Amino acid sequence: MLNPELFLNYLKYEKRYSEHTLIAYTNDLDQFIHFGIELDGDFCVEEANHHLIRQWIISMMDDGIGARSVNRKISTLKSFYKFLMREGMMGNNPMEKVALPKIGKKLPVFVQEKEMNRLLDGRFFTDDFEGKRDKAIVSLFYGTGIRLSELVGIRFTDLDLREKMVKVTGKRNKERLVPFPTEIATVLNEYIKLRSELFPGFGNFVFLTAKGEPVYNKLIYRIVKKELSLITTIDKKSPHVLRHSYATHLLNRGADLNAIKELLGHANLAATQVYTHTSFEKLKLVYKQAHPRA
């Protein structure tokens, strides 16, 4: 049977996909191969046909796997078989006759403006190292819309407090500059001053734990969840919710969709357009509340 490692090396070294994405692709291919072997002990991926792939889709949906997850796995197969065709390892592409399950529109969850203002303008954060750090983290998420991985990786060389810009490395190692307001520069300055007093010479990463080590994903999740729990009752409380809030509030206040796309680091406009649905839902709510015939 053909070794999927050729494909995974292509994704790693030519497409420069992240470690997280490579793990997802590996798991998807492993699950597909395992399904094929269960049906036919002599299964070879290069001999798979669209009937078998459809059976896999049905099997996953029968197991309660959502359409979004199924689509991601099928997208992995599409990329895989496209690679095999390009390399001349297959004569026919079995994915050409495979249709993806439909996904219902899922609007992004976000925090209301007044709630974010209450959190950042109130006295919720303590004056010690962790309080100043946590306020800087929440402020930067909401003030720039950057991703969790992007914030964790920020170094002092990426931060320009004078010009109020931060350089982040997004998906597929794409770098972009994101501006932030003066208020966040002030918050960052206060945190950095205390950081330099407590942990002089402790590496180039901006955000540290209470022990002086670089922050990590789970810690950031806990910080954001804890702070958002103080001001909102929404079920999901995560760094990505702050990213959604940033984009939604910009759009509600008249920002250009293309500009938001660049700020968020989206590869295409389709990914950004989901926020227009959120704004439209808000307009419909205003109409229902205000129009005498609504």
C-alpha cells in the first residue's frame, strides 16, 4: 500500500502547514485507512473508489460526527488524492464523484461592546504581576483580534509601542502587522515595566507565567475564561470569542470588510463574511424592537 508519508512530507515542507494541521491530516488519513481495512483486509488507498468513500461518510455520520468535522476529513482526502494524481500515482480521482454534507450556518459567538467596556474600564484586574499581565492579554486580544497561537508567540522584537503595532505570525507562517490603540500601549507598558522588575533578562517572550516562564495555551484559555465569566453569561468564553468580538464590533461601527480581512489575517474574504451575518442579525433585532409593524 502507498505510504501516506510522502503526502505528509509534501504538506510539511512544501505547503509549510503547522504541526497542528499535520496532526489533523494524519489522523484523518489513519481513520480512512482503518475503515478501508475493516471492509477489506487487502485495502489500498490508491485503489479506493467513490463508493467506499461515500460509505465512510455515512459511517461517520451514523456515529454522530457532525457535518463540519466530516467535511474537514473529506477535504483531507481531496488534498491527498489530488497529490497522488499530480505525482502520477493514480489514473482516476475517486473524489470527483463525492459530494460533501451540507453545513448549517453557525454565527460566531461574541461579547457585547458594553460588556467588554465594563471589563476593561472597571476594577476587575488586580495591581500585581498576574493582574497586569491578564489585563494586557485580554486587551490585546480584543484590541487586535489576533489568534491564541499568535499572542503566545509574541516577542519583544515583534512589539512596537511607539508606533502601536504588533507583528504576529499567523497560519502557514504568514506574518502581518496589526495596529492597536494608545490605551493598549499604556496597559502593555505597565505590564512590561513590572515584568522587567520581577524577571530581568527572562527571555524575549513578552508574556510570562508567575514563575517567569513563557505562557502556554491552556493558561491563556484559563485567564480569558476567568475574566469573561465576570461580565458575560455566554456559554463559550475563549480567546477566539474575543477575536469574534473584535471583528463584529469593527463591522458594526462601519469598518470595511476587506480591511477586517487583512487585520484578521484571513486568506480569503469568504472567511470574513461570516461577520456580516452577525451584523445582519443585529439589524433584524433592532427592526423587530423598533418598527411598529414588526
